[in-house]
Amino acid sequence: MTIDRDAPLMTLAWTDHVTGRRGYLVVDRLVRGVASGGLRMRPGCTPDEVAGLARGMTMKEALHYDPDSRYVPLGGAKGGIDCDPRAPEAYDVLVRYLRAMKPYIESMWTTGEDLGLTQDLVDRAAAEAGLVSSVQAVYPLLDDETAARRRLADAFAVEVDGIGLDGLVGGCGVAESVLTALDRAGVAYAGTRVAVQGFGTMGGATARFLARAGLAVVAVADVKGTIANREGLDVEALLATRDVHGTVDRAALRPADRELPGDAWLSAEAEVLVPAAVSYAVDTVNQERIGARWIAEAANMPVLPEAEELLAARGVTVLPDVVVNSGTNAWWWWTLFGDIEADADEAFAYTRRAMRALVGRMLDRAEAEGASPRAAAHALAADRLPVIAERFGWYR
């Protein structure tokens, strides 16, 4: 019998007995018996998609391993539900899914918000499903569970200009990835234009940090279409009007802001594109419309591999999701394990340092080996996995 060493440790499929909706859990691997990865809800979610995301989580955890930190990487996992999060039945489906997955969440899978779900919603549904917490599987690994849980709860209570800290750290990491790439290329922030697809947690926060760094956010896409202004959008005004799904109230638009089709962000006159919404947003056909120099993958798997090859041939650099959007997951564990306190300034400073170092290592390796940033990131993770396994052990 041939053994597939790259296969996930565990793949589960679930069918909701009320609606017939399907859900999935993929555990790629465990470290010290635990895996980390969010739960997404979107129409058309597939087991292959969830498996790819779970493998990405294994790499994200490995990439942030620092033997001098208290945070010890976990394995990678991911959950997915094939349901529109705006559907009337979505919340009840979520509760039933979490109730069905309760044994795994209690023992091995730590989860949280992802595409289509906010952490508040996950927490509320988890409580209704009878769970102590969506990350309770990690509690036995903590030196002081009571202090750690209080620290994380305090961090989630922190707000910065009306937005929760948990909704900002991921965007801070994405923005810092972009800024690192610009710095290495000698490109000034002023005059650099950005188009963002998706204006939810990750996209909105990324737009805020890039705008505050001096870049011009010239296009933002949500489910209603693309909002554009070649002189730059008022990001703060748009953030103030968005709903829980990241949809902007068009009444807040200024006279010079234009409403364009939903896919207009692809061809926006911008140096940087930030796909921060759905997977598989850039394919072999629509990549031809992209004139940007960099694509920063704030979403998970937004650029198809075949499209990435074509983009690279045209000189477009894709900064991969496995690095770019890893800040949110790392912040959870930096806070819970005690590397940082429940403080916004400390969280942003720690995130910036960590992301700059990681992006720098990735780009250094890509340059040295003549490889893509994604290949370099995967190689960096592959180097660290055996070290983690030797020190902590894992189960496959």
C-alpha cells in the first residue's frame, strides 16, 4: 500500500439535518495534539478548499516559530460551511455545525473568525452550542490558563478609533507586508495607489493602515460593486458606514467617488492590489486585466496557481497569503501565551516587527534562489517543520 505523506491527518464531512447544508473540518496536522485554523462560511465552500486552507495554516504556524518566544506553534486545521452567511438560516446552521464539531473543538481544534463570520458571531454560536470557547483545546498547553484567558478577553475588548483590536491586527500585518516590499524596491509611499477587494475585517483594516502610511486607496470593492476615486478615497468615512459584512453605505460617497462594476478593482490604475475577500478571485483570464506591480494576498488563496505563473511572467509579484495574512492568527497566540499584553500599541509594534522580519526573509530567499515569494515561503516553512516536530512532536 502506498502512503500519501502529504494527505491531511483527518477530513470530516457534515450534513445539517435541518437544511441539508454541508460543512467540513480538515486537520492537516497536530502539534502537541492541537491544531489551529479559522472557520469560514460561504456558498460553494468545498472540502478541497478547506484542505488547502488547513495546509496553509500548518505553514503559517511554522513560519512564526521563534524558539525565544512563549508562543509555541500548533498544527494546521480549517473548517468550512457551504452556506451564504447572509441567509436567514445561517446562524442556526453555524450553531448546529459547532455542536456537531464540539468533540474536536474541545480536544484538538482551535478556531475563530474567517470569511463570512466575525469573532463575535463565532463566540455567540459557540456558547449556544455548549462550548466553553472556540479555542479551548489550547488551554491545557498554557502555563496559567486563568491569566491567559483574561489577557485575551481584555485584548478583544480594546478598540482603536471605533474598531476592535482583533479586527485591526491582521490588516496591520498585510499593510506591513506591502510597505516592506515597497521599501525594498525603493518606492515611495506617497503616490503609490492601492485597490482593495473586500472591505470587511481584513480589507478594511488594510486600507486604513495603508492610507495612514501615505498611500492612496483608489478603489474598494464590496458585494455591491467597486467604489473608485483616482485621487484617493476617504477610507475612514467608508469604514464608518460599512455593515457587519463589509458593505459600504453609498450615501457616504463624495461627489468625485465613482460607482463601478464589482470586478473593476482588477483593472484599477494602482501599483498594489489587495484581494481581501474570496478565494480564487484571480484566474487565468482576468489576470490579464491587472496592471499592478504587486498583489498582496490578504484573503486565503485568492490567486490561482496558474494565474500566478502568468502574472510572474509579466513582472507582477504576488506576496502570498501564507505570509501576508498570518498576523491575525499569530496575534491570538502572542496574546494568549503572553508574549504581548492587551495593548494596541504593543500589538501593532510586535506585529510590524514580526511581519517585516518574515517578509524580509521570504524575499531574501526568493531573490537568492530565483524563486517566487510563495515558493520561498513554503521552503522557509518546510525548514522549520522538522525542528518543531523534533522539539514538540506532532501526530499526522
